[in-house]
Amino acid sequence: MPRANYGTDEAFLDVDLTRVERSADHGATVRTTSLKAVIAGLPPFLIYVATASGFAHWFDSGEFVAAAADFGISHPPGQPLATIVLGASNLIPLGPLAFRTTLICAALVAVAVVSLAFAFEQTFRAGDAIKPSVRFPLALAAAWWLAGTAAWWSQAVRTEVYALQAALLSVGIERLVRVSQQGPNGDVRPLFQAALAFGLALANHHFIAFLALAPALWLLVGVQRSFGWKPLLWSAAFVAAGLATYLFLPLRALRDPFLDLGDPATPGRFWWVVTAQAFQKSVEPDAVAPFGERLADVMLVSGEDLHIVVAVVALLGAYFMLRVTATRKYALFWLTLWLVYVLGRAVLGFVVGNPDASAYFMLSYASIVVFAAYAIGV
């Protein structure tokens, strides 16, 4: 064989070996990530299942169980995605329907816990202020602390839409944090996955999803600088794909399901349901507590649920994260995430002891624990 051809064969052999090495590295990464996911999500899931309600439980829970029975339509804005996901409980051959729908909620909250554990770990990776060996243990501890709060636990052991909302937004946050750490030649696909998760979240509880848009801007600016405008435009298409879930409402209403609240079979009725005009009624000013009192209630419940010590340490973590240039955008992201949900709940009004109201704290709590863990890591 001529020497020139032998050299070419060597080049091909080197390329093949490189591909094999990369494949091996990818497989190891997948195995490590899967193991971390099991460690982060399985213990909370088992505890949630052990404490899950076998009954309709609280307020709207019975309604969502009824909607799951034959893919019905719940109260405005219709929550089409929740109906579809909870309707899968009909395939679970275990216990009454109310318990089966709760099992799905427990699994969804576990997904949210896993996603945030990864998002925390990626946040700790920025700036190299925390040693690599302690990043995941800190992220895991923060995620487990979060999973044990009343705000999170109460959504995992009863049938509601908030478990699905937490899962979608947590996945979106993890994907957005990941793509924000990519350079111009990095993988942009996590951005599209985050956009789809956001669009699906809009098809479940659009107000809670809409609040997440403001903090995302801190990271999207960097993504635009790395990848340009084209991926962001494609992301809008993925958001629209998630929103297309709302087409379920008129199509299902035409089949006259057992539960058909709002009857969104016509364009006018569909708009009335999706915009939740039934809840947009004026309230007498004397019947609503002053904003300062509502905000104080929100802060008090948050401090009691997470523990005031965690909140104090979180202030130190926020300071540290803001001081480091490489982590400043993540500090602003988590701070804004905390702010919009605290203010959003205070603006709507807050009833102490209402698990539906405390669901708004799920992501604001995530901001507090990630700052606290960052302070400990530093």
C-alpha cells in the first residue's frame, strides 16, 4: 500500500477513535445525569405518594378529578393541558380516580424538584466560586429543602394544576440556564425546549406562566448576544406550538363532555373562557386588605415555611452572587423571579392557609434556597 494512502487511513482511524471517545464520554454523561435525577427525584416522590390524598381534598380538586374522568373542561381559563395530563390517570390500575390523579401530581412535582436541582447546579458552575465537588450536593440539599416546604408538598399530594405548572416552569428554567452558559458555537436546542415548556405552561395557568417572562429576560439578552435573533424567532414558534393546546377546548366542547364549564364551543364563548372573564369582576375596596398588609402576609408565610434563617443566609448569597461578574445575570434572574411571584400574589390578594394561594410561592422559594445554598458554597 502506498505511504500516502496509509497516512490517509491513519487520519480516518484517528477520526473514528475520536468519535468513539466522544460517544463514550456522552454515555458516561447520560449515566451520571440519570443517576443524579434518580437521587434528586425519587425520595421526594416516594414521600409524596406515601402522604397523597385518596379523596378530592380541597376546593377545585374534585372538579379536576371530574375533568380527568372523561377529559372534560374545567373552570376558566379551561386548563386544557392539565385535563389531558390528568386524564392519563385512567390508565393507572391503582385505587380510586382521585388517588390516581394525585399520583400524577406527585410525579410532576418530583420532575420539578429534579429540574431545579440541575438548574441550581448550573448556577453554581458560573464564575467558579464554588468547588466542583460540592456543587451537586449543595444543589441537591437546596432542592430537597424546597420539596419539603408546605407550598411544594401541598401541590404534590392533591389534584390540582399547580404541580404541572411547577414541572413545566422548572424544566423551562433549567433549559434556559443551560443555554445561557453556551457560547456562540454551543447547543441552542435547550432554548427551544424552554420555549415549548413556557408555551405549554401558558396552556395550563397563563398568569403564573406570564410572570416568569420578566426574569427570563435577564438570560435571554445573553442568549441573543451569543446566537443572534434567529433562534429567538424560532422560539416564538415553539411557544405558539404549546399554546395550540387551547384548541382542545372548543374541539372537546363540541363533543358535550360530562364536565363542560363555560361551554367554549363558539369563538365568543372560547374567548370568554380563555380570558377568565368570570374572575375579572370588581371588588369593593373596603373588602380588600391594603396592599401593605397583603405583602406582609406573603412575607410572613414565606419566612415561616422556609425558616427565617434560610432567608437571612439567602440575603448573603444574593450579595455574593451579585458581586461576581460571571454570576450577576443569574443573581438578577433569581431575584426577579422571587420578586414577581411575591408581588403577583400580593396584588391578587392572599388568604393564609389557602394551598392554592401558596402555589405562587413555589418558584419564589426556589430563588431563596438557591441563594442560601450559594452562600454556604462560597
